[in-house]
Amino acid sequence: MARVAFIGLGNMGGGMAANLAKHGHDVRAFDLSAAALDKAQAAGCLPVAGAAEAVAGAEAIVTMLPAGAHVESVYADAVFGHAEPSAILIDCSTIDVATARRVAEAAAAKGLAAVDAPVSGGIGAANAGTLTFMVGGPEDAFERARPFLADMGKAVIHAGASGAGQAAKMANNMLLGATMIATCEAFRLAERLGLDAQTFYDISSVSSGQSWSMTSYCPLPGVGPETPADHDYQGGFAAALMLKDLRLAMQAAEGAGATTPLGAHATALYEAFVAAGNGGTDFSGIIRTL
Ligand code: NAD
């Protein structure tokens, strides 16, 4: 078992660090929040007073931070000056592709191996250890990160070179945002045309309109499997986080010269939904605006 630094013990990182500890790793945990540190300690991690202290002597350094600026500053202030030359740097935060590539280049310039490894799956999957990791970085860095990621997830997939993990995450979540809105529209149209929602679900879920948004995350209460719709759109994937991912996708698309009209429209609709005070509502709650 290894010594692991874990920085960023929020909604996601708290459960992930706990799973590393459960697998027998010596987890040195740091967060700016004292409450998060207490929770990590109760879950079997050793709380430390600063990121540099967590990093020193660690074989793997995992970060789960809000955005690119946080990752860049933690890497510059604590990771680069204190990491063992043999350490593997694993950033699981969802950040923009350009920052992910910049951070990987800075690590490589210091002789450190690094991967971007954003996740699919929410807080439930982080707690249960069933996340999917999409990983960008050189093959040997991927192989070194893989066992640590496997202790926190059900699938670990090498997406390609540095930044490819974030690219996969952006493209996937843009697709998710667009299919969720399209699924909501289809239910509303079917209702207006006199179809019972359950009947439309039974037909569409085995027809060509089927998608994950329909069959695994149905936006209507009482139809399909249990989802946040059955809990008044609470406790799932917050619309504010979907909007964050859509904005990152639009930024990446612009930088790459990709044409994404549906992604842009989905972004505008989630911008309006969040601006109307629904940032904490599950993203499938957008059906209420249709
Ligand atoms: P969060 O805000 O709950 O947690 C972030 C944590 O980072 C906080 O506890 C904060 O105190 C800490 N932090 C910030 N700056 C720090 C610093 N300099 N040093 C140490 N700690 C610092 O966010 P979250 O929901 O856990 O999300 C983390 C990342 O995972 C984000 O990039 C998010 O987009 C991504 N993500 C979230 C979900 C989800 O459902 N919540 C799902 C997939 C991916």
C-alpha cells in the first residue's frame, strides 16, 4: 500500500479519499475547510496542515478541486516544490483542456509524471467507489495512475495524451446536457399530443430515441427507474455543475474550431435555468421550464 496525498476533500474528494483509505493506503489529506478535514479523519485519512505537507513523501498526489485556477495554484505552490521525483500526479478535477495541458507540460518540465483524470458519476459514485475515470497522459503515467484510480472507481479508461481526459469529459457532458433537454421536450410533446408519459417511455426507451437521459435518468417522476425527478429534483447533478461543464465545452469548442450549435443552445438554456435560481436543482429539473 502507498502513501497518497489527497487535496480537495469536498463533495466528491471526501468520498474518494475515504475509498483510498479503505483500500489500505496511507492518505495524507488536506482541504481549506476544517469540517472537510474532520470528515476525512473520521473516514480513516490523516489530516495535515497544508498541501505541501500532504505532498511530501507521497507516491501519488490526487487533487479534486473546483476549477483550473485552483489546480494551477496548488500545483505551483505545493506540488512542484515538494513532490518526490517518482510521484505520480493525478488531477481528478473537471477543468478546461488548456489548463490541463499547461499543468501537464509544467510537470513534465520538472521531470514529474502527471495525468488529467476527470470523473463521470456524482457524489453517490464517489462515496461508493464506482466512478468512471477518463484519463489523459502518456501511457506509462496512465499505468502508474491506474491502480489508485481503480481503488476509487469501476472503470479507468485511457483517453489519450495530456488533456484528453478533460476533452472526453467535455464532449460527454455536452452530449448529456443536449440529450436531457431533448428528452424533456419529447415528453412534453408526447403529453401535448395526448400520450400517457409511461406509455411514451415504454415505447421510446426501446426505440431509436432511447438515451441515458431517458432510461437511466428519466426527468419525469414515477416513470422509469428512481431518479432525482422522484425527489423533487433534489440530490442529483446540480444544474450549476452542468452549466460549468457546458461552458468548458463551449470554451474548448471555440479553441478547437469545432461547430457545436446544439451544445451552444443547451448552454444558453442552462444559463437561463441557473439564473432563475435553479443552480442547486438537479439538471433534469429543466423540464419544468418547458
Ligand atoms: P466542492 O466544492 O464540494 O469541493 C472542492 C473542495 O476543494 C472544497 O472542499 C474546497 O475547500 C477545496 N479547496 C479549494 N481550494 C483549495 C486549495 N487551494 N487547497 C485545498 N483545498 C481546496 O466540489 P466537488 O463537488 O467535490 O467537485 C470537485 C470537482 O469535481 C469539480 O471540478 C467538479 O466539477 C467535479 N465533479 C463534480 C461532480 C459532482 O457531482 N459534484 C461530478 C463530477 C465531477
